[in-house]
Amino acid sequence: MGIVKLFDGIYSIDGRLATENLAPGMRVYGEKLHRIDGKEYREWDPYRSKLAGAIRRGLKEVAIKPGTDVLYLGASTGTTPSHVSDIIGSEGTVFCVEISPQSMKQLLPLSEKRENLVPILGDARKPDDYKDVGKVDVLYQDVAQPDQDDIIIMNAKKFLKKGGIAMFCIKSQSIDVLRSPADVFAQVKAKLEPHFEFVQEMALEPFDKDHLFLVMRGR
């Protein structure tokens, strides 16, 4: 079985993305586990995780790395946050904001096994409700709301360190189902431009339809 390091904390095992399991023996969403040279790795499904999809689509640099503090907006049941938890390790923290109490029921058991994962039941439109998070190195947003652009701007102003990186999954259908995805993406980018420097962008097909993944640096 061949393993190749792609980025800090991110690997390819026989062509499949993987992260080293911070909680050995524990699966999060039924993913396959691999034991290699005394370490355990979890396969990372790009059809279940937009960050994995972005890596597969050619992400040039991953700002999330060992020791990074991450604010994750739209954590859902913890699929991608669990891999972020693997990557950042014990020296970093991933603050997981999720509005759904049902999803939070799955995030809470994860946090018991992963001390670097902090679940926060809250509305990403109300950053004052979780102001104790403080400044972070990376802001990651995967929120299916019409005002998702406003949400990332207000959270970046409050939490993102100067020069920090924001990763944004734009869901065109959540913003306007009647307009073409290209028009929606152009409108959102125009709104973001005063606040961020665009580093890289990519469509997420075939993993997610009508999604644009943006990597930005805070101005």
C-alpha cells in the first residue's frame, strides 16, 4: 500500500485522500481506515467533503495545517471538521459553529474523542454570540444561505487574523435558483473583493454541482 504526503497532515493512499486519525479506531461517517507503519489513516471522501473536493480539483496550498486555529461555519454533522481536526492536531483548535440542534447531537460525541474540536450551537449571522473564539488563522465557511457572502464578511472582520486565509464554498442555488451559477458567482466575488484578496478559485464538479470554492486572504 503506497502512501504519499500531499500537504502537511494530508496524504494520498493508493490514490485516495486520507488524514492521520486523531482518534484511532474511530470512524466518523463510515470511512475506510488504513494501518500503515504503526499509524492509522482515514480515507477522505471528496463527494462528502468540499475541502477534499477542492484538493482533488487542484488546490495549490492548504492553509489548514498542524497547529492552525480554524473557525468553521456550517459544521453540520462533522464530516469535514473531523478531517480538519486530524490535520491540525493537538496544537490547533477547530471551532465548529452549527445552527442545527440535530447536527449538534452528532458533533458533541466527536468533541469527546477529539479535544481540539469545539462544537458551538449558534447562528453564523450572529458572531457576537461566539465572540470568545478570538482570532483565528483560517476561516472556513460552508453555509447554505442566501446571505452567505455577508456572513463570511462579518465573521472575517471579527475573527480572521490580519493576512489570514478564508475558504468559502459558494452555493449558487442557495443564493438565486433563477440565475445562472456564473452570474451568481460574479456577483458574490464583486461583493467580496473589497474585503479579500483572491488567491485561488475552482469549480467543484464532479463532486458538487454549481459550487465555487474560493481561497482568499483577508485585506
